[in-house]
Amino acid sequence: MTKARILVLISGGGSNLQTLIDASHTTDCAYEIVHVISNRPEAYGLTRAEQAHIPARCLDHKAFKDRSLFDAALAQMIDEVSPDLIVYAGFMRIMGAEFVSRYEGRMINIHPSLLPNFPGLHTHARALEAGVTIHGCTVHWVTAGVDEGAIIGQAAVPILPGDTPDDLAARVLVQEHRLYPACVQAVASGRAKLVDGRTVLDGKPGGLALLG
Ligand code: GRF
């Protein structure tokens, strides 16, 4: 089985990257992580990649005068590796439309809310503020609209009375670590595809759902 070659983009601690690395060592895994790039030199995820003997580099966005120059430099780095799939794992940079359209249909992200609710930042505090009782995380295709791409999979968690944003973040992160390897495997194996702006799983419109 030819494994899909995956490039992972990170900005921080890399706990999602670590779950993808661990899952890549399982027998029927359909992907291999061939490269990791961070836009922050201090990202601990770079250390996780080095410990897993995966080539890793930093392209510090602060070194670029404007966003389009950073986007172009990152695209050049990615094209040198020419991955089958680009995976955002805590990559906190909003990329321009030209960059996104270049990789549309082979670039995915994980977001800590049940989209379309609470796109953007501070999702846990906003969920508590809104008084919803079910929360979770979403894996979606990256499109020009931030956190707007078609959904590939979701995992739900309860919000318990008295929860703080930190309680929620910890409970959701556990589900992220289940959902992301499952979704990356589905895309890498060809089960999940982006077709006319919608996710198709095993030939039918729809995606993965993890409950509890
Ligand atoms: C995760 O909660 C992810 O949903 C969000 O950023 C956080 C990154 O965590 N985009 P990590 O760097 O993978 O530990």
C-alpha cells in the first residue's frame, strides 16, 4: 500500500501532531508524515518532530515584511516536499486566498468547536457565554473563509455545570486526539474527498461523527 505523504503545519505545542505521529506507526495507517513546518521558532511541536526523526523546519512569519511574501515562501517550501495532503495541527496563521486555492481539496484543519458555531478564537469561553450544553471539535477542509470549509468529521462533548474554559479545552482536546487521526486516515486512504464543496465519505455525502 502506497502511503499518502503528509506535511504538517504547526505553531505551538503539537499535541495533535503527536497523535498523528503515534497513529502513523499503526499497521494499517494510510499515511506517513514526511515533513513538519512551524511559523514559530519556539513551537514545542518542532521538538516532537525531531524526536520522531521527521524533517522539521521553521519559517518565522515575523521575518517577512508582509503576509503575501510569507505565503509565497511557505508555498515554495511545501512544493519542494510536494505532499499529497497538508494538515494544519494548531497552525494559527490565516493564509491568503492565493495560497489556499493552490492546495484546496488537499489541505485540512482541526478547530475546537462544533462548526459552524464559534469560528475563530476563544471558542470555549464563547460556548460557555452562549450557554450551549454540547460542544466539541471539527475537522474541515481549508478554504478562503476562516473555519468555513466543508466538515470532514466532528466529535461532541458535554458542557458540565460550573465548567471553566480550561475545563472545556481539556475535555475537547481529548476528543481532538481521537478525531484527527480518524479524519486524516479517512482522507489519506481516499475514503473522504472534497467534491463540489462538500465532503463525500465512501461515495456518499457526509462525514465522521464521534460521540462520547
Ligand atoms: C488545538 O486545540 C486546536 O484545535 C487548535 O489549537 C490547539 C493546538 O493544540 N487549533 P496542539 O498544538 O495540537 O497541542
